[in-house]
Amino acid sequence: MNDYTLAPGAPRPRRLRRSAAVRRLVREHRLNPADLVLPMFVKESLHEPAELQSMPGVHQHTLDSLVEAAVAAADAGVGGLMLFGIPAERDEIGSQGWAPDGILNRAIAAVRAAVGERTVVMADLCLDEFTSHGHCGVLDAVGAVDNDATLDAYTRMALAQAEAGAEVLGLSGMMDGQVAAVRHALDTAGRTDVIVLAYAAKYSSAFYGPFREAVESPLQGDRRTYQQDPANGREALRELDLDLAEGADIVMVKPGLPYLDVLADVAAASPVPVWSYQISGEYAMIEFAARAGAIDRMPAILESLLSFKRAGADAILTYWAAEVAVELGAAR
Ligand code: PBG
């Protein structure tokens, strides 16, 4: 006996950590393949899938390899696929975004035909992959992003993506009024069935770095006139309110790990599902740290994904979605 012995009846939280079976039984949050969404890149006029230097394990796909990888991800049980396209030709207004034979629209149709209803096919709805200047909107006479002119382009893109077979449209451009504009256009065209995923809170982040390689972005400068300032938390709740009022079905917080506080606040306030995007730079940090032998790769991946669930995410967009879905299936 010494002064530090616990008295009879003292709280002992360690009891619930005593064995793997007890820990499993009392676990608050779990990862499910169905909660994971895989972002995928398809590049026009590519002959072989090309691995990204800044994202080892992630590829730019050809149409064929995209379909193959989409089927494999569906087989693994992922909840959805989020498609991004890299066109062969870009122009000032991003017209390949709404051309029916634009690469992203062709990819949506091909993937949807291959996976059917086995997983949910989604498309990024933003102009940045399609414009010659790399901005998420069209520019005005002085080269600034023109919010209201961009809304018109987004509605065209929405109708083209819906026509191609996308079930969820990911509005990631951060233009004011984008959710209302797209919802109105869809409903007017009789497409009340198409789901709008609104990037309610999207921050101007340094962690998007590898994504710029993935889509070969020509962007000079930054997106700070439309994406949120990382210094602001409260503003995310205003964006949430606006997106809900405009008719968002699901809302997103992006990036993930550096914004878990924002995710928790939005999750506490939102009456609709809240998703988060574990972005390219978050992926790269873990992959390169693991490659350097600094951290144990799969436990780090699973822990990072669990942190999203703990913060309140209903689903997570992650480049590890298919691999983790297989891992979770094997662990069962
Ligand atoms: C823009 C868009 C971006 C990402 C997804 N959609 C880049 C940006 O806003 O600069 C980044 C995703 C990632 O980094 O993984 N359409």
C-alpha cells in the first residue's frame, strides 16, 4: 500500500480497455466501406494510366482503366465515386465541362453503365479543370472571377452531368448562389431526382498542392477571392445556412484534418448529411511519412479516417477508399 492506491469503488476507465473484444464492444465510432467515397481522375487522350508523383498510388486514368478501377471499388463496397476530368483542350469559359462528349461527361456515362446502382456515381461540378486560366469560374473584363456569369456555366454543366447519369453533383466552386442556381436549373429541366452535394465550407488551402498535379492545373495565383480564409471558423456556419436555404441535400467540409473543428461545428448544426474530404495533401503527408519510415502506414490511415467520424462526418471522400474498403472487409 502507498498513498496512491485507489480506494475501493474508484473509477477505473481501463476496465473498458482490457481486451480487444471489450474494446470492440464499447467503440463509439466505426469505419464502414459504405461511408467512403473514392475520388478518381480521368484524362482525355491518355493511353496508359499514369501514377501521380505527388500522390503515390493514385492515377490519372484512361476511360478504360477508370471503368475497371470503378468496378473494383464498387466490388470492394465503397459508398460512392467522385469523378474529375482532365480535358485535352481548355478554353476561357470551360466549355468542355458541359459538352456532352466532354471527357468528364463521357466518363460519368461509362462508369454508370458499368456499376449501375451498386455504388453512387458523383461528379465534381466546377470549371477549374476546364478553363485555360484554371479558375473555378469565368473571368470578367479585368480578369476577376465573375460570380454571376459563372452560375450560368454551372447550370449547363449540371444539366450535362445529370444527362450523362451522375446521381450526385459536387458543387465545389464556391460561387455565391451556386446551389440555388443549379437546383433551379435541374428542377426546371425535370431533374428533381439529382442530388446536390454543396461544398458549404471550402477553404483556400495549401494542402490542395498534389491535386493541382493530378488535374494539371494551369492556375497562376490563388483562389482566395472565392474559397474561405483558413482563419475563419464561424463563416462556415453562414455558408451552411445559405446552402441549406438554397436546397443543398448534403453538405461538405473541405479540407479534412486541418479543419476538424469546423467539421464538428457544421455536423452539430446541420440537419442534412455532412461529409468531409480528406484531400490530396493529407494523402501525400501520410504516404510520404510512411515511405520515410516515420509512421506505420495503415494504422495511420485508419486513425485519420476515424478522426473524421469522431468529428461528425457521415461519409468521407478519401483516395484510400477502395484500399480501406478491402482492408475493412478482410478485418471482419
Ligand atoms: C476544385 C477542386 C479542388 C479540389 C477538389 N476540387 C482544388 C481546389 O479547389 O483548388 C482539391 C482536392 C484535393 O486536393 O484532393 N474543383
